[in-house]
Amino acid sequence: MYDKQSRIAIDLTFRKGINTKRYCKDIDITNIQFLKICAADCLKKKWKRRDTIEFFVKLIGTNKRSIHDIIRRGDKDLLINVAANYIHDSLVNHNLHFIPIWYKTKVDESSKKVRRIGIQHVSQQLFDYVAVYSMRDLMKRIGEYQCASIPGRGPVWGMQHVCRWLRNKEVKYVAQLDVQKCFPSIPQDKLLAMIDKYVANAEIRWLVHSLVNTFESGLSIGSYLSQYLCNLYLSQLYHEISECMFIMRRNKRVNYVDHVLFYMDDILLLGRNSKLIHRCVRETIEYAQMKLGLTIKVSWKVSQLKDNDFIDSMGFRIYRDHVTMRRRIFLRARRAYVRAVKHGVPTVKQAKKCLSYYGNLMNTNSTKFMRKYKVIKISKQSRKVVSRESKIRCAAT
């Protein structure tokens, strides 16, 4: 259990609302320049999508050929202004009409998990960007070592920090936990209560409520807003582990664990003491269930790190002195490069596969593999193939 006096102080602070900072006070979500930035970033890679074209056809009252001509001429600012004005009018009038989210079941090739993906119309994605950009101040609450779906904090970033932590020989124990069905199982009422607690701006609260209520249950996988709300919601658990789980020994604070890292809903704990790390796991499970309404999978494990042991996380096998790729990812990468080498010049499909694994190879100790399968040469060829194919497609449109 926590130190008793500290736990009482924390509970009193929570109940009284002492030091509860509120965010986003001075944000005007109807500012037209702000909305232009949101619209431009949202539409950046969506100009050729059918729903984008149909969206502007309906707004402007023209035909698809005219919209294609505007995009081809490079007059995208015109369409961005149209989108920004549409968002502005909808927000000012509190009149949001969304096309229902279309859901499809997809098997993740990497983990073989079955996921229910929500595909949103571009008209709703525009408001997702407005909500996320307006809550940038609140996003500061996301933990320092929470990664995934945050710019600059991908799997390589997380892997590099774990490597640095493992250089300390005193870190001997690792615990790995996973939240069961994290996105769809997040209680919407508790999530929105958190938003209401920390967001001072009534307009932002109304917008987030409107967007979350369009989801089938919990949060929708595939939504731009969902990935940030998930990180924000789990930040409560992150801060609980890193700041509130400790004991006092000889008037000195001793944390249950030395390091905490979240890769979305995957939790990695590193520590020196087996008893304390087991206690941390038990209290994490209890806090997630009682306070957040989330269930930790029963497959959690605590293991001792010996010299040749590794941590399998974020797609990597992380040893104390080197890093390799996860076995199934390595096999797929080797297959992709073997086929590209046999083909001479890779096809478009082969080129895209090779480039998708290039980052994993460059950030692991795979020198012999890269030399044997001519990874640098094939990757250069693949870039040219993908670039040429992209130019052809642009010319065709």
C-alpha cells in the first residue's frame, strides 16, 4: 500500500479540488485564422479522396471536375477558406451534422489482433483537428514517457529511452501490462468528466462532447481525436504510477519502480526490487479498474532481466547492449528484400514494403543483414520507384 499519510493528503487534494489547474481558457475556436490552420493540416493528404471531393462539391455547388481542376491548378487555399468558413458557421451556430461513422473489421498483420476500425467522413475529421489543436495546452498533461500517436514520440523514441535505462545494471526487473480493448472500453462518461474538469473553455467542452458522442462505444480506433484522448485519459494512470506509488524508508521516498513507459495502452515498468514492482502491478490493476474503468489483461508478467534476456516491446527486442527486430517483423522484412533482390528492380508493391521496414533495420543492430541483402541499394531504388509512381498518378489526375 502507499505511505498512509501521503495517500490521505492526495485524497484530500482530489476531493477539495486543490491545485486543480484548468486549461484552454483563452482559446477562440471560432477564429478564422486558427480554423484555416486546422483545415489545411487536416486536408494535407486527403485532396484526392472521394469524400473530400464530394464534400467540396456540396459546399461550393459545382461538379467534381471543377474541384479536380482547382486542386490541379494549386488553388488549394481557396478550398481551405471554404472549409474554414464552413467550420466557423457550424461552431457559431452550434449546428454540427456528421455522416455516421462506418465501421469495418480488420486483422492486424503484425499482431494478428482483430480490430474494429471507424472510418470517418472528412467533414468530421475537420472538427477532430479543431478539437485537438484547441486542447494543445491540456495535452501538456500527457506523461513525459507516454509515446505512440504523438509527434516525435514513436516506437524508436521509446526504444532509445529503454536502452538508456537498461545501461543501469541495478535495474533488474521488468513488468509488462496491457489494457484490454483499450479504445472501445474507455468509459465515455469518465472521459468527458475529465475534460470538463480540466478544460475551462465551454465551447471546447461542447465540441469534444459532440464528437465523442458520435462514437459507437468508448473511443473509435482510427480517429485523429481518439488517439490524443486515449493518451490523455491514460495519463491519469501514468502520473499515479510515477508520482503517487511509493513508500517511505528512513524518511526517504522510495518509488515502487524506477522507470515508467506507456506505448499507448502497453505499460512497461522497470525497477530494482521484485516485491515493490509486484506491488506496483497490483495497485496499477486496482487503480485502472476502480478509478478509470479499465481492465488490465491477466497475461501481465514480471520477469528478472539476466544478461541474455530482452524486453519485447514496441516491435523491438531490447537487450542491455544491443537491439534486434521482433522475430515476425524480421521474417517479413527479409522476405521483402529477398524478393526485391531477385526481381532486380523492385515493383511498386515491393518498393513500398522494403521502405516500410527500412526504419526498423536502420535503428537496430542489423549490419550483417543489411550488407547481405543490399538494403541500402534496394532502398534507394525503392524510393525512385515510389517517387516515379507518385508523379505518374499526379499527372493522371
